[in-house]
Amino acid sequence: MSGSSPHRLFEAIPGQERARDMLGHAIEKGRLASAYLFKGPPDVGKFAAAIDLVRWIKCADPKNCDGDCHSCRLISRLNHPDIELVMPLPTEIYKDPNKTAKVIEGVAADPFGRPRFNKSAKIGIDAIKDLNERLSLFPTFDGGRWAIVRDADTMTVEASNAFLKTLEEPPENAYIILISSRPEYLLPTIISRTQPVQFRRLSRDEIERFALSRGIDQSEARKIAVRADGSIAPIVAGEDETAIEARRLGERVWVALFSKSDAIALEIVDAIGRDLAFTKATLDSAISFLRDHMLAQIGKKELIVNVDRIDRITNAANKFRDPKPVAMALSFLNTKYDSLKSTPQSDLFWMDLIIRGRRIVRRKIYTRGIES
């Protein structure tokens, strides 16, 4: 596995030079760790980078291969006998091999994308038991057996404990990559047995270049880069009707925090329903608007993401000038986002968020809203 420094490693991964250099050095010295933790913000290419690393290791001639050799083709399809992929799935999909295969086919088609489910997805004990068993098998080809655990923080407690045993006594010639945007949800003992690889938020220029590489025209690429908030999610997910509606409702959540109108809160609860993915997207949008509100308050309008709503955001910042309660509300919304891991009742979740959020931003004092 040793050799010259891999100059094409992570070639298609935007803006992660530090991670690339760290792993490239390990390959050059023949010192790959048995377990890595790819951590950092969501939708910055961690999963695509994991696939690229495994492809590099398993390829017979990675520096000259154009990705069309037998090994690279199998890995690109996530169909290589030495590669195991574990990812959170709803129970009904995990128990149906055909549905699981369809999800994996979609993931392989675009490793930068993220599958969407209408029900809660997790990594359960059965998935980890199956993984542990397969990792113990002797590799079919050179380069060892590899396991990629996407969104590892969704492992149940039972699954985490079972997985810990594998990390404590890893099979010979087996390598593991855990991927997480919320490593604080992993067991400390799991984290301690992995080598961290930090991924970072992307700059607007990096996002724009990535958009251009995906065939998006210059004007639209620049617009996407401005509102992308450090990730490539808007590029790979696209501005479909669901995303547009989530953004609209996220803006309404932001408005509701500064309003006395219960009608807004009820509209939000009715519109979102019980779709967990849609709930997360809506809350992401609300956090984005609240962050922009605070940026306008402190005179950093050039960093605002929702530039098409900048007049409304600036107007709100002029009405509510104290950034401290807004910062507290932003922290509260991020805490509420973390609680989504436990899949709360949607209506209670949103009513609690809006009622408590109002108390924070108003400091229990009713003031003019931002309905205009």
C-alpha cells in the first residue's frame, strides 16, 4: 500500500486539502490506521472522500488509472466484494434486500448526495452484527477489507456497543471509516479508537467551482454559492419543490419567533406534518434565517446567506437590535435540531420550539413583529 504521494487523491472533492494531505502521507509511508473518523459539517464531501480513499487503496495502479479498471468500477457501484457499506435506513427498507439495493444504487450514482426517507432511519444492532461478521472474512483482492459507516452517530446504543468490540479487536487486514457530522453522539470509547480526519466548511469560491463542475451555469453557480452556507447540499439536492417549501416554512419559523400570532405557529405545524427529513430541512432553514438576522445586527451583511431576503432581514435587524437574545435563540434552535435524533412528535416539537423561542428572543416582552 506504500508508494509515491497520491497526487490525484480527492481530486473531485472540493476544498479538503488538509484531509487529503494527511491521508496521502499515511499512504506514502504505509501507515494507514485501522479505523478513521471522517468528521465535520454535513454535505462537504466526507462520504465521497471515503469512497475515493478506498478506490485509491484497492486500485492496482491508482496514479495512472482513469477510474475504469475492474476494481474502480466495482467500488464506484458500491458492489466490490471487499467493501461493506453501513448507513442509516428505515426498518422497512433494511429488512427488504431489494429496497436496500435500490437505496445503495442511488448512493453510488452520486456519493455527494444524500438519500431522503419519510421515516426515521438508524443503524441497528443487526446491521452491525452483519458487518462484524463480514469484516472477519479474508479479502478477495489486495488492499484489505473496508467498512464505511455513514452517519455513524445514528447507531443505536446496542449497535454502538457491538461495534466497539470490533474496534477493540479489529480483524487482520480490515479497515474502517466512520463518517459523522455529529461525532458528539458517538461513544467516547469509539472516538478514542479512531484516528480523526477533520473536514471543513467550504468557501463560496469552492462551492461555485464545484457547481460549475456539475454543469451549472456561472450565474446560477454564484447564486448557489452565496446561499449554500458552506456546503454543497443545494447543488446535489437541487432546488426541488420540497426544498423550496422547506425554505419558505423556515422563514415562517423565523418570523414566528418575533410575532405574537399563534396562527403562524399553527400553519407551520400543519404544513410540516410528520416527515422527519422535511422537519430537519425546515429547521435548517430557520437556523439560517436567524443566523442572518444576527449577522445583520452586528454589521456583517456581506456574510448573509439568504441574499434574496436581505431587505427583510435588515429590516428585522433594525427592529430587534440586541444580538444577545438572537444568539441565545440560535443556540436553542441548534439544541432542538440535535433532539431530532430521538424523533419527537412533530406538532409538540414545533409548538415547544416556537413558544420557548419567543420567550428567548423577546425576553418575555411582546414587541412589534417582522410580518412585513
